[in-house]
Amino acid sequence: MAKIKTGTILVVDDEPNIRRILEAVLVKDGHRVLTAENGKKGLEVLSKESTVDVLISDLIMPDINGVELLAAAKEINPRLPVLMITAHGTIKSAVDAMKLGALDYIPKPFDLDEIKIVVKNALNRKELNDSPRRAARASKSSPNLANMVGASPAMGEVLQMIERIKDSRASVLIRGESGTGKEGVARALHYSSVRADKPFVPVACVALSEQLLQSELFGHEKGSFTGAIGQKKGRFERANHGTLFLDEIGDIPHTIQMMLLRVLQEREFERVGGGETIKVDVRMVTATNQDLEKLVGEGKFREDLFYRLHVITINMPPLREHKEDIPSLVDHFIEMYVPDNAKQIMHASPETLDLMLKYNWPGNVRELENAMERAIVLADNDAKFITPDLLPKAITK
């Protein structure tokens, strides 16, 4: 039997019994387990403990709830896998949390074997994210139009638009529900363009506080604020001559909106706390799942910035509107995850595909990817097909 991968797990829940059950199960599997009785204490542990490999958090807590803790945890460590504990009636909220970056959710009442598998999956994901081999492989297979998955008419329109605008300097706004693959389109747009040999720099705006977002985008000078122990180049400088991708642009605060407008108009900025004007040549690609026109009408998003950002718009269809692409996507994810998990899986069984085609996929392609990775991890080492019993219960019920 293969040795169980172990790590440091932080469990955050306001119910003592839940903390005790999870601690007992995980310690028995050899994990080091830290616990916190609320979101505030959990955040304190994350700030002090750099060795946390997986965060398990209750979704509903009285002070800082699970979604708020998720956002704060991603600020501290963007690659930290986060699992959400959900009670009956909060599954939709759990899916929403997955759209914001949670890896998976653990429904109550607990299935102890499922807890072990989900944690194992999370540890595997962290190892893959931290792996130099994965980084090297990703750099050799930068996405372009040739490996965009989907032959449906809806995806055909997206591909045609990318082909038409790929070499333009015009700003591009990618619109669509969470999980539809907006970052994948941004990467394909960059790597099929004349800027392909220059940097592609992504920023998840929703996961960053105002001060941190300003520093991440524009950089800062030593001593410009508490914790600024040295000069830091921002994402705009790092993306010079390449592409800067701002995900969830609708969530940025007004002060940052004004700074972005200046960069788009003048192609220059200053670092936080600095006086030197820095000029850049950056193509800006942004994405949102929000109604920006409504935000403009409510005074939450600058109208002048809105028009600057959506010179060209690409609309990403939800997966439920191009289900004919599911078999191709399934094969794509099998090819992606089987080698890293040392499995023999070649395809999904016809029964499995039938269930997938009937399911509505509220989390879109991201939910499908998570389901596939989870199924591959759960599968026996000598299994050749993904069978229905390996799918999440939401798909098979």
C-alpha cells in the first residue's frame, strides 16, 4: 500500500465537537493538526505558522466567516488549498466559495473516508503547485489557440474573436460566470500574440486588500508603509511589453480604479512612496463575472474606466450552454492529472459521461476540473475508466 502523504492541517470551526472529530481522524492518518475556534483565531494561526499545508474552515461562523477567512488566507498564501465545511442548506454557498478559490467542500454529516481523500487531494494539489517540475512543464506548454478545448459553436465564437484581436494593443474585457475559463482565454490571447515571448502576469483582484493590491500593481519604495522593508517592483513593471491580466476587475476600490485609468491613458505610474515616473508598454486584459454597467450606475465603478477597459469584449459561455464540449474537456483533464497521480485511467465510462451531460455545472469548467481531479485521485491505481462512484454526489444524485 502506498504511503499516505502527510502535512500540517489547520481546522477552523466554532463547534468543539467538529474540531475534535477532524483532529482525531487526521492525526490518525499522521497529519499534524492545528485548530482554532473562530475565523479570527484561524487568521492569527495562519499569520504565524508558515508550515500550514491545508486550511479546513467552517463556512458559517459568528465573527469572520469562512468566505472572509478564505480571502484573507489567499492574501497570506495564494497557493494554500482551502476546504470548506458545509451544513445542509449551505451547499450553494460552498460552490460560491469554490468560485472564489476554495478547492473543495466537506458536507455534514461527515464521511470519515471522504475527509481523508479530500485532504489527500488537497495535499497533492499543494505539492503540484509548489513543484518546480510543474512550473517547468507549464512554461514549455504555454496555452495558445491550438490547445483551447472546445469545438462547440459557442467556443468557436470565442476562438474566432481571439484570432482577430490577438495582436492588437487594445484593452480586452472578458465577461462570464465564475469558472468559465476567463483566465485561460486571457492566456491564449497572450501566447498566440506578438507578445508571446514577453511576460503574462495575472492578478486576482478579489483576494487582495486595497493597500496590498496597490503595492502588487504598482510596487513600492522602501519605508513607504509598515512592512515595506525594501523596494518592490509591481505587476505593471513585471508585465512590461507583455500582458497584465486583472481578474475580477469589478472588485477593485475607487482609489485603484483612478490609478488604473491613468496607466491606461498615459502608460505611466509611480511606485507607492516613490517620485520616479515609470513608463510601461502593457496590454491590459481584464475579467469579471459582475454587471459592470450596473456598478457604474450605482457609482461603484468609474464610467471612464469602464469604457477604457471594454474596448473589445469576449463573452465566455457557461458550461451548461456548451455541454457538447464536456467529453473533450474530460479527456483534457485526464491527460492533465493522470501522470501526476500515477494512475492508468484512459477515459470516462459512458455512464459517467451521461451523468456529466445531464448535470448543470453551476461552477462551470472549474467545477468540472475539480470533479475530474478528485475522481482521478480516488480511482484505484489499475483503473482504466472513471466510473460514476468516483464523481461528487451532487453530480450523481
